[in-house]
Amino acid sequence: MGTFLFPSVCAFVVCLSCCFSSDSSSIHSSCKLGRQFQLNALHMPGDVTLVLFSLSNIFIRAIHAMTMAFAIHEINKNPNLLPNLTLGYSLYDNCATLVIGFSAAMSLFNGQDEEFMLQENCSGRPPVLGIVGDPFSTFTIAASDVISLFRLPIVSYYATCLCLSDRKRFPSFFRTIPSDAFQVHAMLQILKHFSWTWVGLLFSDDDYGHHVAQSFQSELHHSVGGCLAYLEMLPWGDNPVELKRIVGLMKKSTARVVIVFAHQIHMIHLLEEVNLSNLSLQWMASEAWTSANVFETPRFMPYLGGTLGIAIRRGEISGLRDFLLRIRPHDKNDNENSMVKQFWEHTFQCRFAPPPAEWMEAGGALCSGEEDLQTVETTFLDVSNLRPEYNIYKAVYALVYALDQMLRCEPGRGPFSEHSCASLQQLEPWQLIHYLEKVNFTTSFGDQVSFDKNGDALPIYDVMNWVWLPGKIEVQNVGFFKKTTLNDEELVIDEDKIFWNFDKVPRSVCSESCPPGTRMVRRKGQPLCCFDCVPCSEGKITNQTDSIECLSCPEDFWSSKQNDLCVPKKIEFLSYNDPLGICLTTASLLGTFICSIVFAIFIYHRSTPVVRANNSELSFLILVSLKLCFLCSLLFIGQPQLWTCQLRHAVFGISFVLCVSCILVKTMVVLAVFSSSKPGGGSKLKWFGSVQQRGTVLALTCVQAVVCTVWIISASPTPHANTRYHNDKIIYECVVGSTAGFAVLLGYISLLAIISFLLAFLARNLPDNFNEAKFITFSMLIFCAVWVAFVPAYVNSPGKYADAVEVFAILASSFGLLVALFGPKCYIILLKPEKNTRKAIMGRDIKR
């Protein structure tokens, strides 16, 4: 008869073996049992027997055992599962002791018959086909290390250690509870959901605690960017000194969230110390103690209210409560059902006959076996919160579905060598493992059950919250966390249902998030989550929270005031729209208008002596050149273009050379005229006729035109976006291209102006009532002063102000020439017409 073994506590290795005696001719084909191993048990015979070892706690042991018994009864009634085969069960109490649990597992693995026969080739059905258990990871590890050598399948309903997913070490291990790796993922996702990045971690001193703490610590920063404020191991038993130290550390820490991966026994002692210290924190409970009723007491209410935790998936097992109500302790083999008898005596506070003498002396009642469970207050009948029991239920069905698929194998189409099938009479345990790996079914509650390559079931956890109600704590479901078949993880939390022990959702961060525009700078000697927020430097931005580095803006962009956005740089040039540009434009147009008025006055009075004096043609030419000088200043205003950059200096240079050349010729004519009045000076005038004057002006102007042409062809001025002066601005300007060309242009104008000034200065005292040389001297003095001041001002003016300085110099020198040369003449023409006669102009000063 094949057997499934269900221990819940196993961790000590006991080697039991069959011994064969031999002589020279034959081998005795039998195994004799070395010793019997007796346990409290509950049995039901069948073609295949399943065995469960349960915890020592009476109520937990009873509900675990009865859940398995119910599953067996349900399967036996199902015509679609294991037809023509009846399942039986043997439910054992391992006394929550490592040695007993492991010894029982090994004894059942070897078989309970006094002697069993083997075939000559040592073939035969093994006494145990599979094991379901165990609630503690440490005990499961110890049992699996030995049992895996025989490739015997183990399906655990409560062992969560991540290490059990190691397929090389545990090739025959399966479980219907999620591993600690998924538990860690669930905790991390809850932390991420509430933005808790600064937490404390407590863990138990066992395989469960050590493995889960290591996994949590390694993934905390990578998954949620979090850090541990402290990491402490909880002691076994009551250790007041160590617990006081741990609670003191928790109290000093700024972390408001503490995560505990431990069992009930660790938490009870810890909470006693928390109660003494009056410490209020946001607790996060692992599945090992989330649903523990032992904490639902008035002492712990002020501290555990609002606790968040994860719990094994709650399931509903239809019909289980009715089944529990029908159990009785007086079945056919009453002596074999000691487990039910113990539960019955404890529940109804009675004893079965023959009772102990001291019990009868104390007036104790006798048990009849017909007592009604509904008449007593017991958690045994509460099937509203089935969690480990639901995993037992799924584990039984997983083994049964695997066995069912194995027995349905068609000969010649099997998965083993030569397409053979396994048989119940000659079954190898590893053959059942093959079918367990392919199990895939859905429970009546709607949960899918299957195993991945590591033997882990499709994981799902309920998210629980401890609600503080008057006089009690209620643990309610507020969400779930599961992994889908597509290997995606999904967390769903109904925040409206969550009870917090604080006025609002608690915050637990070492440092507040750095807003956009700042970057994180770690505090020396502190965890990664502890940092300062430093504003990005100019020209750099961050547009995300908690940025490690600031990013430089592109060349044509600059950082905003908040350093969270790259904005286009301000474009600056001497514009027609800004006040400075408007003033200069107005002055330019005013000068052009005045030139036009003067030109009109001179045209109208062209026959008068003042206009005709000293070659009126040159006067008109000076007015035209001055008008060009005023207008060329407009080329310096507006966004620089290639054509404006090329024309502005060329027009400026040629216009001023034309003007200064005319003035120079005028000065030379004045000197020649007065020199000719002296004895022997008449011959000089022949060199200053109208043709010579025009030719001189044209020649001097052509020199400047040649300079400008060579300059534009060889190194043309071009528009340029300058960012040297201001990082946040793009200053559009014209680069001169060739500094030498610009210097020659200005130098040539300066040379002509200086010569004109010197000649006019020499002629300033010539005898004439209207000595034009005086006004030329004054005009050239203004011109030279303006351009001497221009050079340092231009060199030291950034951006558009350099253009403004040059325009100002052009306008100032142009106005100076216009006023100095034509102001006196207009005064005579308009206001003193009586002086506008040849006699008045040419008359000699009597006093001289």
C-alpha cells in the first residue's frame, strides 16, 4: 500500500535501513523492521494512504488534520479523480519536536510492517510515495537534505525559506506557499507604494530569519531606493537586556517603519518591551505572525493598531464546516484515534473512560463522544480565515492530481524510457516528481495551482491591516499581491479601508526627496538614503526628483530660475524695439531730416554768397555724405544679417571718408585762396580748380572703397552668436572678420581728419569776416574727440552696447560736423540775411 507522508516538524537525521542477510548461494528477499515508532494518530484505511504530521497545539493540529481528512473524503467522492482507487489517511502528532518528527518520517518512509518481501531484483512499491509538510523551514531543510537523496517528493504547505528553491540541493521539493523571495518582493512593493525608504529590520535567529533578512537587505535599495536604519536579530526566549537594547535603538532612530520577519514567540517578548517603553511605530508584519491571534489583546492595541502585513492567501473550502461538525472520537478503531480524543477532551473538559483517578476525585465529567461542538465556544469551527489549511488542501490535491495523471498514462505513450508508463505496483518516487512538475489545476475558490522550475507554486499574498476597534484588534484584508502567469507582479491596495495608528499616513524617510532643480549629495558616513539637496549650478537642470547628477543644457538653452527646465537662451542685439535702439533710431532719422532741411535751404538760397562761398558743390556733397552717415547707423540696429554686417562698416567708412575728404579739400582751397592774395601766390589757385577738387575727393574716397572691398573679400564680417559675456544670453553681433581691415578703415578716416584739423588750425586766423577755417577746425576737433573716446568705449562694451557705442560715435561726430559747418551759414541765411552779401563776407576787419 503506497503512502503519502505529511509531517509538519522534521529536522533531525535518523538513518533507518532494511537489512539483508546473505549466504554463498542466495539472498533473503525480505526486510524486517528494526523498531516500532508510536505516535498519537488518526487513521482511515484505503488503497493509497496519505499521512499528515501536525503541530502540537491541539486546535491547530485538529484543524490541519481535519482539513486533510476532508480533502481525502472529497476526492474519494469525485469520480473524475483516481477512479477505482480509494484514498486513506494516517494523521500523526509529532509533538512539535524535531527528533520525533524526523524519526517518524524516516520510520514511515521505511514502512511500518514487521516484514515485507522484495522481488529478486529488489523491485517493489516503496512504502512512502510522497510527503506533505513542513511548517518550519529549518526542519524542512534537514528532512529534505536526506529525503531528496531518494528523490521522494515533498510538498510543503508552510516552509518559506528562499534556500528551498535551490533545485540542485532540493530536487524533489515543492510547496504551495510562496517563498520568502516573493514575501520580500511583497514587502518591498508595499514600501514603494507608501514611499517608505527609511526602515528598520528585525529578524529571528533561524534559517527563516537569516535568509529573508539577507534577501530583503540586498534588494531594498535596488527595488525602492530604500535603506536600513538598523538591522537587529531577535533573541530566542526572554532576554530582557538584549530586547531593551533593541527597543532603545528603535526609539532613537528616525525611522518610523519597522519590518519584522520572525515568529510569534519572538514577537511576544519584543512587544512586552515595546509596551514598557511606550514606543509607537508603523509595524510591518511577515506572514509568520500577521494573523496571530495571540497579539489581539488590550495591552498591545495602542502599539499594533495600523499594522500592515502580508498573509497566506485566504481560501474557502466549501463543506468543511459541516464535515467538522460530523466528526466523532468513537470510530471503528477507537484506540487508533487518540488525536481526536485529545481534542475532544480538551474542548469539552471531560475524560474518556477509564478516566484518571485524580480526575474523578476532582469531580470531572466523563466524555460520551456525542457532545455537540456547536454548544461550545471554539475556534475549531471558524472556517472564515483558512490560510495554512488552504495550503494543506492544495498540497493534497497537487499530489492526487499528479498520481491521477500518472495512472492515466497510456502504455507506449509514456514520458519515460521507450515511452513507458509508471505503475502503482512498481512506482519509483522520481516518476511521481515528473507529474508533480506538470500539475496545473484550479481550486473551487478559483486559485490556479502549478509549480515553476524551482518547485514554487504561483504565489499570491493577502495584504492585511490591523484595525483597532473598541476592546479588540481585527485583522482585515485590504489588498493582495500576486505574480501572474506572465511573470509580472501586481499589488492592489484599497487605501480607503486602511486604519492608521497616526493622524495620517506616516512618513519614513531619512531625507526628503530632492525636488527637480536639485541633486542629491550623500552625507558622509551615512546610508545612501541620507543626503542633502544641492541646487544645480547655472546652465544645468534636473527635471526629476532625487536626481544624482544635474544635466547640462544644450548650447542654445539655459536653465530656468528653478533649474528644472532648459529654456531657450534670451536673444540679445541692438533692437529697434528696446529703448536704446529707439533713441538711436530717432537720432539717426532726426539727423537725416536736418540734413535734408539744410540741403533744401541751401538749394533755395544757392545763389547767395554764403552758399556759393568756397565751392557750394562741396557743401552739397558734404550734406549728402552726412545724410549717408546718419542713415548708415541704421545698419547697426536690428538682428545682424550677413549683408548688414558687410555693409555697415563699408558704408560707414566710405561715407565718412567722403565727408572728411570734402572738408579737407575745402580747407586746402581756403588756404590756397588766401595764399594767392600774397605776392607770387596766384599760381597756386590753378591747382585747386573745380576739377581738381572733385578729383581729389574722388581719389581719396576710392582709396577707402578699395580698403573696404579687399576687407570684405578677404575676411568678410559675419553675424555671430556670442555667449562669452552672458551664459544665459545669446548676443548676436557682427564680428569684423579682419581686425586689421577694421583698423585700416578707422585709421584712414582718422588720418584725413587729423590733416584737415591741422590745415584748418593753420588757417583759423586768416582775415575774413566769415572765415570757414575756424568752423572746420572746430568740427574736426569734435570729430577727433568723439572717435578718440570711441576706441576704449568700444573695446570695453559687451554685446549690443558695442554696437550702440559705434552708432553713438557716428551720430555724435555727424551732428558735430553738421552743426559746426552748417550752423553758422544757416544762421546767416535765415536770421541775418543782411550779412548774406559778398561785401559782408569778404570785407576786412577795420580794427585789424
